[in-house]
Amino acid sequence: MEAPTKYKAWEHQKELKKKDIPSREEIRMMAQSLPNDRLKALFVILYLTAARITEVVKVLKVGNIVKTEYAERKLILITIPNRKNRERTQKQIPIPIEKERDLLELMLPYVNSFTTLDTVLFPFSDRRAYQLLSKYLDLNPHWIRHIRLTHLVTIHDLNEALLNRFAGWTDGRPAKNYLELRWKDILQKY
């Protein structure tokens, strides 16, 4: 399959905006449906971190994913570059193990298969990542960022300040373009 041009990728995303946002369970099923551990790990990392594809492919190393503990909570701390913030060039994304165990179990076999910490996990281009993911899933990899940020608000109740920090934004203006809230989301909170 030929990788789409940037224009086609964004046209695809415009079509996805018209559909319902996949549920957390649907995200897990999408990850499970991928044919190998590398693609599962790529999808899960993109989802859990709400990272831009360029913040993961060619740059994310095994050593950027650390199992740790804070305030008696076990977590995976993922450090990724922040491509669009000049002051804060890295983001540290805490992933609580108890809340995301099912997805982490799909990601960790691939990550743990490497023995050196400086190994790049996905040594291919963002275009290739798009090609691989779109072969099996009907989505633009950047759409995964929209889904996760929406879930952080609708499922995990992150407020604006925490969402800005998680996404790597300096203020809340981008949220209006990233949060894919539907009338059903309003009804659940009302």
C-alpha cells in the first residue's frame, strides 16, 4: 500500500472527526488486532502518551520507558520529545499501571525484547508508521492523539491545566481542535 500524502492523511482525519470516538475498550481491541508486537507497541505508545508520531518514531529509545513508583503507585514513566514547545523540549508521561495494565501488557513484550537502553524502538519514518498502521486500522496516527486527549477529559476527568501539561501545550487553545467531544459526553457529565 502506498503511503498517503500529507493532504490525504488530513482528509482522512476530517472524515474520522465525523465518526464517534472509539471507546477505551475499542482501543484495546484495535491494539490486540495488530499482527505483531512492534505494531502493538507503536499503537499503544501513541495512545498512552498522546504523542505526535514524530515524537516516537526514530527517537524513542528503550531507556525512555522506565518502570517506577511514586506516592505508593506503580507506573511506567515515558519520556518523549516535545516537538512543538521551545521551552519544554521533553514531556514525561506517567502511565499508572493499575489503570492501563491491559494496554501495557500489549506494549511491554516488544519493549522488553531489547537488551540495550539506547536502542531506538521504531527506527523508521513517520510515513512508514502511517503506512503500517493504516494497513490494519482505519485511522491516521495523529488521530490517536485526539482520541487519547478526549479520553483523558471524558474518562479520567483531567482538568485544563493537567491536559495542557500532558499534551505539551503552553495554553489551552489547542484543546478546541483536539478534544472530540460529542453530545453523549455532555450527557454523561450532566
